[in-house]
Amino acid sequence: MNKKHPKGPPALGTYLLKKIYGEEMHEEISGDFNEVFEQRKKRQGHLMASFRYVWDSVLSVRNLDLKSQNSIIKTSNTAMIKNYLKMALRVLQKHPTNSVINIFGLAIGMGVCLMIYQYIHFESSFDKFHPGVDNTYRVLLDYSQNGEPQGTGAHTSFGLGVVGKQEIPELKEFVRIHPQYGGAVLTNPENGQPYKEEDMLFVDPAFLQIFNFPLKAGNKDLVLNEKQSIVITERMAVKYFGTEDPMGQVLQLDGGWASGSFVVTGVLQPIPANSHLQFDFLMPIKLLTEDHRQYKESSGWGWNNFVTYVHLRESADLQQVADKYDQLILAYDQDLAKSTTSVSVIFQPVADIHLKSDYSGDPATNNGSLRDVQIFSIIAIIILVIAWVNYINLSTARAMYRAKEVGVRKSIGAFRGQLIYQFVVESALVNILAACLALGIAYMLLPVLNEIIGRQLEMTVVQELGFWISFLTITLSGSLLSGLYPAFILSAFKPSSMLGSTRKASKGGVNLRRGLIVFQFWISALLISGTYLVYAQISYMKNQELGINMEKIVVINGPEVNLNRETIKEKMNTFKNVTGSHHSISMVTGSGSVPGKGYNWRTGMWRFGISEDESKSGNVVFVDHDFTKTYDFEFLAGRSFSEMASEENGFIINEKALQVFGLGLPEEAIQQKLIVGGWDTVRVMGVIKDFHWNSLKDEHSPYIFAHQGSNSYISFKIDLQDIPGTLAHIEETYDAVFPNNPFNYFFLDDEFNNQYQADLQFGNLFTSFSILAIFISCLGLFGLVAFSTNSRIKEIGIRKALGAEVQSLMLLLSKEYMILLLIANVLAAPIIFVWGQSWLEDYAYKVNLGIGLYLIPGLILVVISLITVSYKTYAAAKSNPVIALKVE
Amino acid sequence: MSRAYLGEFEELVLLIIASLGNEGYAVSVKDALSDQANRKVNISAIHSALYRLEKKGFLNSRMGGATSTRGGKNKRIFQVTAAGFSALQASKDLRSSIWKTIPQLSFAVIN
């Protein structure tokens, strides 16, 4: 303002005027002052005019009384509101049960909403902390073969980024990431304590420039320049070096993709929880691209083990850049250009990765699901609506009791508008009380939520203005929504009918109330069946015949430190023999992977005798000869690897592979040959029945077991007599044969079922919210039943006096609710069916939607609501009719 | 409502408002006072008088148009009510009836 009018009136004066005259009169008064000021400015100059403006303002003190006169008009308003509030408080006190049900129900509803708000806020905040995040994308490759889509993946070759930066002007910078697949062992040579570490990334030096992971020590432009450098997080610094300064210290790395000594060049501040990249160590990617044989010798296009991020210019047209990229890939990747497969680039905004990723090869392990977020938002709203419905139900039901009050008010001259105002104030009071309580509930429940979803959320939203604005808006609009209907019902009564001795119960609102109860039961039925379905699916997946025997199997990580090519085989044999000789260990086998841990190699292969164009992908796992026996695979044809030959040139394949590669019947497949892309021609030795190597979310895919000494995992089949003793024996032997290697073990069935962790979490959340929703509905139901039995207390008394039984009375009082319940269940059934079908679509193997899905929620609801209803109806039916009939 | 007392300054302001027609508001009253009565009055005093007269029922008011010299702010335009006119009339009648009682001689001396 001041800049526009450099010679405006002095601020001190306007301030005084505002204070003296108050907001309402300020406009006209300051307008007058302005006019005088302008006149004087012309005649006497700005300075004098300003001075006199202030002086006049000071003299205005004499008019202070004008403001108070004005506000007297206001106080008459506040007096009325005060009265409304007083009435509202009295009403609350008069019906404590009702008030508690209303406030408590609303508070739970709002509290859950707040909590879910925080959860959604967190889930949608991922990766927003990188400054250039709007122009940073992850490169996805979308494959298709002969026009048929073959899936989209985050894996790219390492040449992709380099070529892009050279040839595409819109591409400012790129970063490649290569996870330390399989992890590696790190040791601080000073104390010699080894640890197995999984969260290591090989990255380009630009990583710390594109992504905002601040360093505690070190220069972000330099830390990754030297090949033998390693950047660690603060937590790791403490783990390996304790209180010593980690900078310049040495870490020894064994196994994995790059062994050797590394100098700590930087220490990272803790990685934010809302980052899709979670890591403890960063190492230069040069280690792989320059030194690693497999990458050094390839042209940069053969190995798709990298994830590429690009930073584009703001003005870049995404589609154009993607098209340019497609052309580049064709030009550079000779193999691809020759094949029938075609690839197109998709740029995925980094901020979308967390919620919108379902791609193979995604290095992000903490991805959320947009679907879950949506489902929980809906549940949050539903819970709140249920709580509001309670309020509406109880207030309209109570309307009769308040008819007299309304009548008296009307006959002494209350306008309808004033009555509506009064009831809205009442509902606002309830809502605001509930809102305060809700904040406390949200704080209390958040740790429970954290427990379920395995995160560390805090109520950070309370620090944001936007949150308070929406919180207030929701509270106030809730007050209006839940207050207006009862207000209209109540204020519409005619005083003559209300004050007469024969009060007619208002029929108005009864149907609405019934409708709302049906609505609540309907929602509850949906939630219960949702819960039931989720758990049914999880237990179906857990109990399904996997084709692999995972019981009684303990797996340890194979040795990685101090391995010598010549001695390892011998040492491994010693280890297997010594451990296998223990009385409770029946089988020992080494393999490159175990069920639930993915494959070792995925590559194209085709049947000998047909064109390479027909190549299909297959998953290769390296195993030793005891593998199929340890895991009880069922052979359909052929045999397993022999114990004699240390490595055999042959495959064991599964049924799916038979089908995919067109090998005919199991018996026909034996001795046929497969050409494995980039490797060899191998004959099929055995065919085994299909098995679930991964979770049942995935379809069967072709698996190929190759006989090759790989000992990333060593599996033991044990009996369950003396587990601690057996484990101790394994560990002792391990430490003796492979010194300086960390010993880690897990039970395979537990580990395998961990794949269902996300589903279980979803189920648990769903259950918790369902319980809350049902609880709130029951609170409302309880309140309603209490009211309706009270209003029929005389009828019950008469019926009893005439000889009615307790059971028949209870039936009479509960019948209505049971009918409503039935309607709700019938209405819920089609929704359950449609929703269930679509939810199960994500799972390759799904539980059958049996009749139980419809009956069980109904039964549960009947039981719960019967308990709720009968508490009151029983008391009413048992009561002495004399007391009931005496009341007037 | 009891007959309200009309002070000298109040009477002057009331008269000026009557004479200004549709243009009576604080600043125009101030200007008129300075032009016609040669009285420099502080604007706050005029506000005080105007709102007091309004409260007594001699004036009523409405919000009028804004101009740029007012910084875009509306002004309150006052008009004399019937009660205001009768109060003015009563005051004038009182004065002239007293005037009439003054002896001619002294009148001439003053002249």
C-alpha cells in the first residue's frame, strides 16, 4: 500500500483512528480524515498535513464513547449466544448418557480422521524435499513384443543415461543407481567386527546434487569422485566407529559387487523417512562400470541392472524427450534393434514413485499404495459420517422431549430462525468439544497406528496452518450438517400441538432415522466383510500347497569374507559334511537364492531349433545337487543333479517353463535343449511340478535350476527337537570354517510369509477401523434404543400387567432393528461382491468368494447389535410395571 | 422521548447540515464552518457533534459515495430529520421572541 501511495497519511494516525473508533466506524471516519489531509497537503505540504492528521487523531480520543455505544448493539447479540450456550450446556448435563454417546462417538470419529489425515499427509509427502523434484524423473522402460505388452520396469542399462545426456539437450543431468544386490559384508579393520549390510547403493557423483540428502561432513561435490570412497550415514558411523571421527577411516568390504578397502569421505545426515531411496552406504558407480568384468566388457546396453534418474529442463516436453530417447535406444542397442521386442521410455516423476509404482526391479522397498491411501481416506470420511449420523439420529429422536421447550419459546415470541440458531449452537458445542477430545485421541492412537503400519509417524500436521483451517472447516461444517436437520424438525413444531396435554409423537424423521440406521449397518456390513475377505485371502495364500516344503528349514547367509576360489569348494564341502553329520540335521544344501528371495538371473531363452525371435524370459536359480531333495520338489520326469558331478551341464525346469518354451509333455522335454541367451545350449534333465517360488500374488513363471556351485544361501533341513542346540552347532561350525563372516539365520517359512506383511498390515488397519466404525454405530444404536424403550415404558408396563413374557417384550422392542439390519445386509451384498472381485484382481491366486462372505458379516452384526439392543430392552422388560405406570 | 437540549455548536452544525442538502458530511460541515462562520473547528469535534445529534434523533444518515481524495473510503452523509427541523425552529422562535423583548434604545446603541 505504502509503495502505491508514497504520500499517504501517516500510519500512526490511521492506527490511532482504528483503535479509537473501532473497525466498524473506521471507514467513514478515516475517509473524512483522508479528505482533510489531502486538502491540507495541497496548501501546507505533506509534513504539516501529516502532523495535523496525527494531532486530529489524538484529539479524537474525545469520541472514544462512540465505539462503546456501537458495541452495545453487539453485546445484545452475545447475550443471546451466551443464553444459547447456557441452554446447550444444560441440555448436555440433563441427558448425560446421550451427551457422552454424542461427544465420545464424534470424538472417536474425528480422532481417527485426524490420524488418517496424518497418515495420508505422510504418504503423499514422499520425495517432495528434493529442490528440483518437479523436473526429476525416473526412467521406466515399457517393453512389448509384436505389439503385445511385456510389462514395464525400472531397470535400465547403464549406457542409457550417458547417451541421453550427450544427445538430448533437454536432459540436464542423469544419475544411475545400482543396488548392492544380495548385500555385502563390511568390517572395520581396527576392531574386526563384521556386519552384513543390505542397503548399499552404487551411484553417480551427481547423486547428491540431484537429490537433497545433506551431508554432515564432507563436500557433496567431491565425496564420490574417488573410486575407493564410501559415504555412510550417521547411524552407520556410530555402528562402525563409535565415537571416533569416521572421516578418513577405512572400511573393508567383502562379497557383493566390489570388494576392497574404502575410505569414508562423507557422513550423511539421517535419510528422511519419506524418501523412496533408503540406504546406509553410497559408493561410486565407477567401481562397477570400470572394474566389473560383466559391465566393462559389455557395450553398456546388455545389462539391465541399473535404475536411471534424469533431471530435465523446465521447458522440456516430456513426450518429445521420451520419443527422442526411444530413437536413441534403437540406434545404440543393436541387439534390441534386431529383435522383435520394442521399448519405449516413460518418465515417472520422482514424487510419484512412492504411491504409483508397481514395477519390477524397483529398488524402493518402502513403496506405498495409492489404493490403500484412497481406501483409508474413504474409511476416515465414513467413520466421521457415522458419528454425525449418530448425532442426527439422537437429536431427532429426542425432539419429542424438547417439544415443550420449543412450544414455550415460540409462544413467548421466538422466531423460527432463532430456534434454528439455538439448535445449531448446541450441535456446534458438541462438535467443538468432540474436536478438542479428538486431538487427544489422535495423539493417543497414533502409536497404535505406527505399530500396525511399521512407521514412525508423528502428529506433524498440527504445525501447519492449512491443517487447522481444514480442521476448523470440517468441525464447523459438521456442526451445521448435523445440527441443521434436527433444528428444522424441532423448530417446525406448532406450539398448540406441543403444549396440549395429548402430545403427539412426531412421525417426522422416523423414516429418516430408519434410513440412517440402515446406512450405518450397511457400512458396518461392508467393513466387516472387507476385513473377512482380506484375512481369508491372506490365510488362503499362507495355507496353499506351495509345491515346496518350507517347514523345518533354516537358512543362513553364505560366507563372503576371505573367500579364495581354490579353497572355497573344499571348505564348503567340509562345512556341509560337518553340519550334516549332526543328528538333527537331515539335509544341507547351498543355492544362489531361496524361495521368496527372487531369482539369480533373468534372461531370454528359447527352444533349440526355433528362431531367436521366439525368445521368452526365464528365471534362473543356481543350486547344488541336494537342493531339490531338501525342498521336496516333485519330479514329473527326469532326475535331479547327481552327487558325483560337481557341476553338470543340465537344467531342471518347472511345468510353466515346459509350457512357455513349448517343450510338450514332461517326458518329451527330457533331453531337449534350451538356448540360454548369452550363455550356452543346455539340455533339460528333469521336470518338476509347478511351485510358488514367490508370494501367491504372482503367477507361476518359468523357473530353471542350474547346477552351479553357488552358496549365497545355505539351507538346512532340521528336526524341531532341539532348535537352539542345532543352531549353536551350525554357528560353531560356520565360525570355525569361515572365520570373520557374520552369522545370520532365518526360518524359511517365516521369511516367506513376510511377503504378506503388507497385506497383513492392510488387514490389521482395516480391522481396527471396522471395529471403530462398528463401535460408533453401536453407540448410536444404544442411544436410540434407550430412547425408544423409554418412550414406550408405559406400553411395556401395560403389556406386562396383562401378562406378557419378558422374551416377547424383548422381541417386540428389538424386532424393528433386526428388520433394518436385514435390509442393510441385503443392500450390502452386491457391493461386497463387486468390491471383493476388484480387490482380488491383484492376486494371481485368490480365495473363492463363498457364501460365508455374505453371511458372516451379517451374523457378526446381528450378534453385536443384539447385545447392544438387549441391554436396554431386557432392563425395560424386567422392570416392575407398577413403577412404569405410576409415572405421569 | 424527552425534548433534547440543543447546544450552540450543535445548533450550528445542524443548521449547516440542513443548508448542505444532500452533501452534508463531516468535511463539508468543517469547510462550511470555516467559510461562513470563520470558525476553525477540529474534525474530531465535528464527528462528535454529528454522531451525538444522530443519537438524539435530529439527524439520520446513510453511507454515500467514495472519492479518490478519501482513499476510496465511503462517507457518512447526514440529513436533518423532522425532529431536527422542529428543534431548529423552536430554537429560532425562542431567540426571536427574546429579541423582541429587547428595548429599542439599547438596540440602537448597539447598531
